[in-house]
Amino acid sequence: GGWCACVRMCGRFACGLACDELEEVAGTKTWVNESVVKATGETRGRDTYAPNHNVRPTTAVPVVRMLQEHPQQHEQQPQKVLQMMRWGLVSQWAKEVSNYPLINACSETVEVKPTFKHALKGGCTAIVIASAFYEWFHEPSATDEKKRKKTTPVKITSSESLAIRMAALYSTWTHPQSRAQLYSF
């Protein structure tokens, strides 16, 4: 999940950059194509990336991470890559993939909560590139037809850059029967 400091992370964001813009912001044109593999064997990479102005939990989006092909070869330098991952951290020990995933981690507890501690200590860090994120403004006295407080999404962008970079922790979950892997953050 993305890191936050005493604030709740957004529940939606936009990754509206064209592929070339995304690669420029990421600082790499290298993609890991086997990144999101579902039990069906489906893979996603550069050729399946499309800008999305309404990214919600469980959506696969590109993230930047460091990849070391052969960790036992210490002289090999890790390579910066783009990789499609599912938004919503699925712990490697989870029995199944939840439809209600963890989408944020607070800096105050990231080192002690087992779900995040393992990813942090294992160096499973990444950068999520967004063109915007959304916060919901709660109108104090307005309600909808079901008497719920009325909320309005407010789009937050950077005035200085095409993109906003958000820190993330990721995990690799392996399906118990098919052994297919799911990368999530």
C-alpha cells in the first residue's frame, strides 16, 4: 500500500499519462511483462497499459521498482523497471485474494504491522506514478436521498510536474493450486 503520514490515503487516483510520458517520468523504458499473472495465466505489461483516470483498488497499474535478475550475484546492479501490479496489497501468506484489499500503510505502524513489515524488510519498495489523486469533500449539512452525507470528489494534481510519485510496498502472492503469482502493492 502507499505510505501516508497521519492522513488517510486516497481511495482513487488517476494514471492518465501516455505510455511515453509514463516512461519518461519513471526514468526507464524497461517493462517486466510477467508482472500481474492471475490464475488464468493472463499477463500484463507495456502492451496492455492504458491511461486510466479512475483507478480504484484491485486495478492493475504500472509501478516503478528495482529488479535484480540474480540476487546471488552481488556484482550485478539492480535495474529500474516498470511493472503492472494490482492496487491493494495481498500478503504472501494470504489464503486467497480479497475483494477488500489493504490500500494504505501509515508511517507510524509500517515497521510493526506484519503485513507491511515483511515487505519493508525485504526491500519490496516501489513508486506509484499518478497524474492526480482524489480526496472527498464532505459537505457539512447536505445529504443525499438516502440521508448519507453528500461528498464531492476533488481532483488534486501537481502544479510543477506531470506526475505525483507515491511510495509503495509490494508483495508477491502465489496461488495455492496453480502456483500463478500476483504482484500487488
